[in-house]
Amino acid sequence: IEYDEKTKTYKNMPGVSIREIDFGGLKGIDYLDYSWGGEPLSVTAYFAPLIADLEAAGYRAGFDLRGAPYDWRQPFNANNMFARMQVLIEEMFVAAGNLPVNVVAHSFGNIQTAFFLNQHVNQTWKDKYIDNFISVAAPWSGAPQALRALISGDDFGFALPGFSSLIDPLKVRKIARGAGGVVILVPEPEFWQDDVLVITPKKNYTVNDFSVLFNDMGAPMTNAIYKSVDKTIEDIVAPNVPMHCLYGINHKTEIGYKYVDGFDKQPEVFYTQFGDGVVPGVSLVRCAKFASHQKEKVEIVEFDLLDHMNVLTDEEVLQYILKISTHSLP
């Protein structure tokens, strides 16, 4: 994706058109990939286990069970996402006999949902149409792993000992450096304070030095994007709807990096045990702060030893979401 610094907008490469799959349906969120024959690849299951449980409870795909995939390369409201999401929720409300809607979001989808509730709809609309916002594994104040993707790329764990990775981190880096949806997820200064996140032989970088870091690593466009989205996540406020914040803990999670041989090589990684394997606890627990800024209930539920992706396939988590959506919580 290309970023236009003058207009602060994004566009695809010339001759390329990219759109999300099956907005309003479920094929954009059930599995991350399908075979050439159209069969889902089970190892890429995403919302599929939750969809199966909800269908077993009586929900119907395309009627009162629908999906809202989005272009994650852009920081928010890509392709007029928020207006389409509003229409989708209103359609579901009417089709179900004027029953409010539960919104379940995972990871960056929570940031998109928060922007939607903060910026696009008013309180009267929220009171009428939203039953619960069920937030799963939200990076409320960013995650260092997004920073590493910008500095040296990420192979997403596809490197095997003694072998080259199946994914070239530097190609991932090239994509990430122009994607506002990655840049917006670097740790936010208000919540990370003066922690040193990047160490090099010549200079250390705290959360307040990202603009310098992006210039030092030869990424002026990334710096321009960062300046356009800096503090955007920091400025998220309580959504003023009932919330349930679910996330895993006690997984080794990246918290900082040491680069000894330039930014083209992967760094030594520092970890914390308080996190879900991708998002550190300092970011996950920010959800609890919303409770003191809204009258609607905010419930926090931590699941031991569940990582960022497996939290969506764990039966205890799925049953908890099912209880919320069927109003069978005590």
C-alpha cells in the first residue's frame, strides 16, 4: 500500500485493487485461507470454532451471525468501513426483531471497533443497537512486536532450526513500513513511559524516540505515517457500551530488542511473562481503565496460558462468549 503524505491517505499500487472478502458474510473471518478447491484449511481456523458453537446454539449465518472483515493495512475506517459496519448492525437489529447486537472483536479488530464506537456513532445509537462489546486479546496500548516488524520484519515463527525461514522477514518489513495499520500499533508513550524498547551499539530508543528511530533506520515514509497516527490509540476513550474484556496471560511475550548488527538482522529479544505471546499485559489490562470512565459494566476475564491466537479456539473462552451472547451469565 502507498501513503500520500500530503493528503494523509492510502492507495493500492497502480493497477491493483484489494478488498476484504465477504463483508457481512463469514468467509472473511472463519479461516485465514482456503485451498484452490475452495475447502477451508483447518490449520488456518480463525473465528470458525466460535461460529460453529454459535450456530449450534441456534444462530444463523447471514441472518443474526455475520462478519465484518477489514483492510488491516490502513489504521482505521478503510474503504468506508465504519459506515458499512453501522448499516450491517442496523440490518441485523431489524432482522432479529429489534434485538441489540453483540460485537465480538479480536486483536486489532478491537481498535477498529473502539474507533467506530468513539467516532462514528452517538450514544443514542449505541444504547439502541449494541448489547455487548466482547473484546478478545486487544492491544489497547500497542505491542512491541509491531515495532519489530517495522525495524527488521517478522517471519511469524516459520523459521525452523538450521533452515531458512519460509517467510522472508525483510519482505514483511517492506509491507509493514508503508502500512498505517502496523505503525499505529507501536507502543503508546502514555502507557509505556520511558522504557527502553530498542538497544543498539550507538543509541538506545525509548517509546518517546520512535520518530528518531524510524529516520535512523532509513524509513522516512514510516515516520510520516507515525506522525499522522501518533497518540491515536492513546486517545481511545471508554466506548460507553457494556464490555467484556477477555485475554490470555502467562505467555512469554516480546517486550524489547537488542540490535548488534544493524536493522537488517533479527535482534536479541527480551521477554515478559505477563502477556499473551503477542500483546504484553500493560496493553491488555488497559481495558480495565474504561470501567472508571463509563456507567456501563466492564468485565475483565483472564485465561491462564492462552496465547493471542489460541484464545479464539479455547473451549472455555468460546463457552464464555456463548453465555454472553445468549444472556446466560450469572
